[in-house]
Amino acid sequence: MAGSISFLGSYSGIDTATIDSLIEAESGKLVQYTNKQTNITAEKNTWKDINTRLDSLFTKLGTLEEDKTFQSKTTTSSDATKVAITAGTNAAASNYSIEVTKLATSTQATSGIIDSAKGKTVKDGLGLNGTFTIMNQENADAIANGEPATGSFDIDILTEDSLNDIVGKINEQSKESGIEAKIVDNRIIMTDSKMGARTMTFGGTLTSGGSTGSMVEELGFGTTSDQAAGQSAVLTIDGITVTRDTNSITDAVEGLTIELKGLTEASKPVVVGIKEDTDTTVKAFQSFVDQYNSTMTFVSDQLDVGDPSADKNKTGALAGDSSLMRLQSSLRSLMTQSVNSGNPAYNHLGSIGISVDRFGSATLDTTKLKTALADDPTAVKKMLFQTISTDTTSTDENGIVTTVTTEKEVGMAQKMRSLVDTYISDETGIIATKSDTFDKSLKDISESITKFNERLDKKRENYVAMFSRLDSAMMEAESQLAYLQSQFSTTD
């Protein structure tokens, strides 16, 4: 126990606090390391934020290229409970008068009373054993045309099968047969998934027309059974009669889907309309302008040098960074460049309502943009997205002529996306390269800090050992001095 007692500072006056002061005096390099580590981390995080903003800008520029942005349509219906429409980008802006005299329906076949099901639940076995065959319209058509029957579906029914089991087996083949089954009041209702005047035919040993079936064993379907025949939809569009086996009509008017929901009254047609949806286009442009401003403002803040004459001047995290300065300059330049759109009236962003002030901030005049879109939407889009092809012809020594076609993207949005991509590309982007460099530097600094701390710990151990020896020596000297004094006192 005595060996573990420390007398550090007992005689020399150099205690742990003194050693801490000595170590701190030698820790200046460590402060430099940690400050550098903090600065590099701040730069890395700032570039990460810039990458996120540029990625969003890249996406919003891409939205401007989509057909739905420039060709979006709005639709109206005087009575959407009877006729609703959906317009594609290729639908012509116009109005249509629609009368609906018939809605398309599906053929249904309902079984008679199933004798073996009387007094039982739908989960009880029916005691039936045999086959049940479903033949759809395609099967009947094939037979009528002397072709192989491909629409016949056989179902094996076992003694233990319940009404639920039988319906389940029918529905297992619905994808192929196109016929679905359900149970209502212990009867089976078969429904053709396709609409129109179609028929269903039933056969097998468990129908009344089966070769071995009896009225007690049958499922309640005859070979033809009682059927409610489906019908086609009948409507008139601007006086032209249209008949279709569906209530969702996509091929009557180019780019228009007409949904029939109810019958119209005589001489009271539903009027539907399609017009250009400029609001969607304006919204996409505004979203781009907002993201551009957000990006440029953040970039400016990071490049801000503050007031160099101030005592505690605060600068942006990337002040003086040449890559960021080049990005800022290039983005500003692209916003004011001219593009041959084929219409001299619309050859730069300012002509369609996007202006940029001397600080690089953009604003959108929506009225001016809507005017340009109404006047020449093609020119507006070509200003943003336009690819020019150039043919270069060469002749070799054998007189063989070769033509090489090169394509160049000259639209403003294309050039800006290309610029942004040089920064945000995962593989070769400037930001990805910088991030790798930052990671390597942080790793090197971390290793240097570890080694430096190890050296400081070693030096602390040396100081403690050295001054402990000094205290021991002084203690021993004091002890010897006291002994000598005691000897002199004895002699006297």
C-alpha cells in the first residue's frame, strides 16, 4: 500500500496542476488539428447541402421537359354523375355534346335451387361428385368458326365440397375464363367480366344436361341456364352514334377517356369540355425559379467574405472556393443566355417572364409567361429543350464517303442540367470528388490527433515520473539533513 502513495509536489511544489499547465502549453498543435477538423467537417456538410439543392434544381428542370407540363389539360362536365372525362396530353381543346341511351352491362347466369344445398350452410359438403364445365363467348365463337375450342374450363367437384368450395374453384380459373362466381341465398351467380351481348354455356355431369347427372345432383345450371344478357353501351357524341362493350371509352375521341356513369334524359346531353391547363405549366416554372433562388442564395451565403476589416469577421464556410464561385457564375450566365427557339419573340427567359437582377435573383411574371404559352408554346419549350443534329461527311483514300451525325443540346434547361450534373454525379461529380478528399483529410487528421494525444500522455507520464523522483530525492535529502543535525546536537 505504501508504494502506491504519491508524494508528487510534497517537497518540490510541482503538483498535478503544474504538470497539466506544462502539457497544455505543449497542446497548441492539438488545437490546430481540432480547428482544422472542424473547418473541414463544416465544408463537407456545406457541400452536402449544396448537392441536395442542386439535385432538386436538376429534378425541377427535368419536370419542365415532360409533356404533361406543357400539354396538361383541364376537363369539365355539365353533369359528372352521368358522364366524366379524362384528357391525355394529346387531346384537342374542344367541347363535346354527349347523350347516353344505354350503359354497358355484363351477362349474368343464376343457378336454380340446388337441392343438395337445402337445409345446409354454404360451408357444408353437398355430397356431389362429378364435373362442371364453363364455356365463355370465345369458346362458342371458336366452335362456330370451326376452330379448336379454347375457352372451355373444367372443374372437378368432390363429394366433400361445399358451396363455398365450388365457388372458390370457379374463381380460381376466373383469370383465364373471364367468368366470376358468387353466392346469393344459396344460389350461384356467374358474371362475365367482359361487357356486351355475350353468352355463357355450362356442361359436365353436374348440370341438368349432363350425361349422368340427375335433378337431385345437379348444380342448378342447365346447359344454357337462365341468363340476363349483357348489352353494349350506346351513346352519341356530337350527333354520332357510338357503340362499345364498355363504359370506359378510350377510342372514340383522340386522347379522351369517356366514363359513362348514368343515362341522360332525352334531348338533355351532357356537355364536356377540354382546355389547356396553363396553371400546371406556370406552377412548374415557378417551382424552378424558387429552387434556383434558394440555391443561389445559399451559395452566396457560403461564399460571403463578410467584413475583412472587422475584428471578429465571420465568413461563409466556402469563402474563396473556386469550384463554388464557378458554379455561381455559370448558373447566372445560363439564366440570361439567348437560344434560337425559331421565334425571335421568345429567345431568352426574359421574353417569357423570367428576369434576373444584378444579384442573380430571379422573378417570374406569370402574366407574361401565360401570354407566351398561349402564343407559341413550342418556342417556349424549344428555348429550354432543343437538340441540334449536325452531319459531318468525310471521304477516305478509297473514295468511300462516311457521314457522322452528332447531336448537341442547346436548350437553356439542358445546359443547366448538364452543368449541375458535373457537380452532383455520384461517380465523377465535383462534390463527390471533394467529399472523398474531405474524408481522407479527416481520417489523416484523426490519426494525427490520436498519435499526438499518445505523445502527450507519454510526456505526462514522464513528467510525473521525473517530478516524483525529484520529490523522493528532496525527501531523502531532508531526512539525511535532519539526521546530521541530530548528530551534531548529540555531540554538543
